Amino acid sequence: MENKTREAIRFEGSVQGVGFRYRMSQLARHYDVTGWVRNEYDGSVSAELQGRREAIDEIIARLREDSYIYLDRVSRQKLELNEEERAFSVRY
């Protein structure tokens, strides 16, 4: 896939107990992005997203627009592609 990238992303703010992981899962499927998302013990949410850069950007933009989610900080780091990955999952 052209323009395919993988990023580790950390979300801080009002991101737990607001349907964040469910919403991200919906968006990932909509934008054909694979990877995973999970809550962290410090109250943040971590994710790895793989797909077109524009799709990942759009997912983050849509999360920012959500009425229940409030993002104080989003940290992004480029990772190596995982060519074996075929789906998106919520990790517990």
C-alpha cells in the first residue's frame, strides 16, 4: 500500500470512561486502519495505528471533535510496518 505508515500514539486528557476505545475502533474500521488501542494505568490511552497517513490524521481529528473525549496531548512516534497485521483490536 502506498503511503502506508505505522505510529505509536499516546492520548492524554479525558480519554478513559468516555467510550474512547470503542470510538477509535469504529473509526479505524471506517478508515481501513489496523492496529490496537488500550487503556493505561496512568489514565492515558495508547494505540498503534497502521494505514495511510491521511487516515490516521483523520482519526485523530475526529476524536478531537467528539463531545465526550477531550485531548490534552497527543504524542506520535513512527514505527516499523507490521505486514502481518490484518485487523484492529481493543486490548484489555
